[in-house]
Amino acid sequence: MQSKISQYTSEIEAFEPKTAEELEAFRIKFLGTKGIIKDLFDEFKAVSPEEKRVLGKVLNQFKQLAEAKFNDFKDSFSGESQNKADGEDLTLPGEGFELGGRHPLSLVRKEIVEIFKRLGFVVAEGPEIEDDWHNFSALNFPEEHPARDMQDTFFVAPIPGENVDQEKKGEYALRTHTSSVQVRLMEAGKPPFRALMPGRVYRNEAISARAHCFFHQVEGLYVDENVSFADLKQTLYYFVQELYGEGTKVRFRPSYFPFTEPSAEMDISCTICKGAGCQMCKYTGWVEILGCGMIDPNVLENVGIDSKKYTGFAFGMGIERITNLKYQIKDLRLFSENDIRFLKQFQTEII
Ligand code: DAH
């Protein structure tokens, strides 16, 4: 029995399981209910009392050795109880996480706002669900006038149970332009006004590379005594130089908006070909970036401002358009599809 134990002892000492299965086989062989240790204890019962004194100690040590070996390896094969910190270098730097970046439209909006802030403009906002008065009537769009068709409107039903002015029932719409914020601002205060109004606008258009059912605008408003078209031109000229770089040319073309008189559209020399002619400017050398004009006296009167005393100018531009010209993006849909491969290209600035 002694020699058997010493033979098994060296076997156990040399045992190095590589897998959980090997360890389990070891357990069954030595510690199992029909295992070697059980057999040895059975044999032990039959030996003489003198032998028992010596052998008992040897046998118990042998059993402890087998159990210790099994316990040593048990943990390393059972995933859950594995102590993760063991063997890991806790002094290594942690895994960094990627910071997000601003959306290109937010970057450009921020840039526009910052340029006008330097001229003393403040930022104002208004609701996206707007009533007919603020979106159209106060802005001098006559009832049933075709000018209302310039902007395909999404009309919205009032929310059931909402406390809605019965007269205005059915007259709510998603705002078609940020010009509605001009009205709210002027109604709520007294001149002078010098404000910039960025926001999302909606039009009932089929989605394509060149049109979308929602987009973003920035509206500008300047009302005071003695504001002239020269102020309008100089303000917008400064804006263009700051945004697109010195030397960018501007030109004004007569246009029509119900809320301004005279009205104009402003073009800049093409940012891509610098006027030589390319696809972006359709080989004209110029690209339109905004609408503007002197605020129609009717609008001032509609919001309770004395049009004999005050004059003002307004302008409105699409942020997508400004961004396209800055970054040469040809498909409007990219702005709202959240394709990370597109958005990552603008991570120039950390939030
Ligand atoms: N609201 C016009 C549009 O959405 C843009 C615009 C034109 C705004 C002239 C103005 C303006 O304030 O003076 O097409």
C-alpha cells in the first residue's frame, strides 16, 4: 500500500491539466466515489493496528494532496469564478472611448451665429408648429394669394383636447420658414431689434438629393431708425467675407417676397471655381445663398411698429445650402441619414 501511495503521489505532483475535462478525469480517478482514494481507505480498514498508525497519517496526507491539486485548478477552468484582476496589469491605461463631434449643420450654424454676434445680433427662437398669422398673414401673404403656394405647407390638425383658439382651428402648420420668428420677436418687444433666428423648417416636398421635407434656415432681422438698404448690403457683405473668405464677391438681384420691399436675392462668386464656371454654379460663376430685403411697412404695422419712424431689413438663408457650398456636399439626404462615415468627416471640433 505504501508503494502504491508513493507512486500515486508522484503522479499527482506531476499532474498539470490543460482542460477542464482533464481535471474532471483526475477528480473521478482519485476523489470520485469509486476512486483510488476510496479504494485505499477500504484497504486501510483491513491492515493491522501497528500499520494503521503509520499508514493513517500517510493516507490522510495523500488525500489532502489530491484535494489541494484539484482545488488549485478548479477556479482557473470555471469562467464565472475566475478572478479577472489576477494576472492582469492594472497599471495599463484604460481603453479610451471616442468622443462625438458636431453635425456639419450645427458647425455651420454656429459659425453663422458667431459672425453675426460680432455685429451685435442676438439669437432668438420660435415654435416649429406655427399658426397662419405668424407664418403667413402677418408677413403680408394675402389670403388666397398665390405667394402662399411658394411654400408647400404641411398643415397639422390641432391636438385633440388641446386648448386651441376656435377661430384658428385648422390653421396650424409646420412652419415653412423662420420668418415667422421675426413676427413673434417684433410682437413681443419694442425696436431696435437685431436678431438672428436659426431653426428647422418644413415643406411638403418629395425627398431627393436636392430637396427635403425638412431643412434648416437662419433668419436675420434688423429694425431701427434710419436703417437703409446700404446697411443690409454692408452687413451681408461682411458676413460673406467672414464665412467664405476675403475676396468672395457678392451681387444682389431684384426678387419678390411678400414681406420685403424692395426684395433681393444675393449671390456669391462660386466658392468652388472662384467664378470660372463649374457644375456647382452651373457655369455661371455665381451661386445664390439667400433672400433679403427691406421689411415691408405692412409687416411693421402688423406687429405694431410705426413704419414712419422705423425701417429695417431682413434676410433668410438655408443652412444646408451654405454647408453644401462650404463642404461640397451634393446630396441633401446625407444630413439626416446619420451615416457615421459621413458624419466622422466633420469631427473637427469636440463638443
Ligand atoms: N423666408 C424666405 C424663404 O423661406 C427667405 C427670406 C427671404 C427671408 C427674404 C427673409 C427675407 O427674411 O427678407 O424662402
